[in-house]
Amino acid sequence: MKRFEYLLFALCSLVYASCEDDQDPEYEVIGVIPTVIITSNTPGSLDLGATYDIDITFYSPNVNITALELVETIGTGTETIIETVPFSDFDRFGSKVRTFNYAPPATAQAGDEVTVAIRAQAANGLSALDDFTAVISDCPSASLEGTYLATTMATTPFDGPYDNTGSPYEVTITDNGDGTFDITDITGGLYGEFYAGIYTNLGVAALPATFDRDGCGVSVEDVPEDPGFQGAFGDNLLDATGIVDAMGNITINFTNDAGDAGTSVLEKQ
């Protein structure tokens, strides 16, 4: 009977010690993999110049997580670790949440496929990740509203060329909410700076316009000339077409009935 009691006591001691080990924060289980889950909605396309919030939940019940990594891979290239968040004493009991901010690299090209991942590194050398893949968009889906610096080169029928590449002209674009946009000078400074300076006696000012956007393209037709010009020289209409690039910059080509023609590159600020 005594021998049985000793055996029973020894068995209980082992079970108790095992339970105590399970609660020991320093106890590491070889082979256990941590868990990380992206919980935010992930985009199918990425705009250059934009920043995306990536919400995650992560946990590991039996092994310490030592670091979280934000990782990107462009196409079939090698992965790049964008950000590392180290943990020296991660409390593994219960899940945790965190938000990473991801901006597509400026070196990416429209059409590039980008894989973005969040990886959890564990103290036992194992890791786990959750990821999503998106394509760099041809042009931003966001509004064009904002301030731009316009670099313009234009020819004029009587007053010589206009070139403000050394001192870009500021224009503002306002979103009307219906697919149209107002711009303070569709000529990127030809009227608002050059003609306004030459024909001050006529009260010439910038040439505002309302243009349409269709995907990556913008256009406007029959923009009436500045009232000062109209009063002195009669009606003169201007047409313009443009392309929005992946960075949100706009290249606009314009011509009018009098022979003015130019190209403005609008760089978003």
C-alpha cells in the first residue's frame, strides 16, 4: 500500500510540474508556428503616391513572437523588408492587433504586380505570414483635386515662345463631384502669367476651364478665351486633352483657333 501511495504521489508531482511549465512565460515549444492574419480590406490595385493601412491580428499561444515584418515583393523579384517591429518580451497569451502603413515604391511601374506580406517571426526559428497581391494602377483612382506646379512650353502666333520650366506656374484643380474638374488655368501659365503680363491694358487673366475625366484621360473642348482677349480680338476657342500618370501628375496638350499651342506637365504637390 505504501509503495502505491509513493507512486501516486510521484505521478501527481509530474502532472503538476507539467502544468506549471505550460504557464511559464519562458517555456518554448519546438515546432509551434505563430499566427498572423490581415483583417483589413485589401486593395486589388495600388496607386503610386498613396499610403494604405494594413490591419493585422497576431498571436502565438506557446512560443514567443520576436518580430513582425512588413515585406514587399515586386513581380518575381526578391523580397524587401520594409519595416521590422521587434519584441523583446511579447505576451503570447491573447491576440494582439497592429496597423502597418504601406506605400508602393516610387520605382514601381504601372502594371507591376506587388505582393505585400506581414510576417511573424517566432523564437523557435519558425515564421508565418499573411499576404495579398495587387497591381500598380495606370493612374490613381483618387480625386485629382489639389495644387499642381505647371511646367509649360508653348508657341504663340505673335508674341514668341513661352517657357516657364525654370519657374513653374501654380494651378489648382477642384473636384466638382460629378466627373468634372475645374482648373484655374488650362494653359499652365501661358495666359495666367505670360499673356496677363503682356496685355495688362486689356485686363487679361488666367484661362480657367472645366474638364472631364475618363479613366486616365482628361479633355475639354471650346474653352472661351479670356474676356480681355475676346473684347479686343473676338471669339477664340481652345481645346485640350491630357493623360494622368501613375503618380497622379497630368500632361495636358492644348491648342486654340488663333495658333497658340503648348504642353503643360502638372506635378501634384
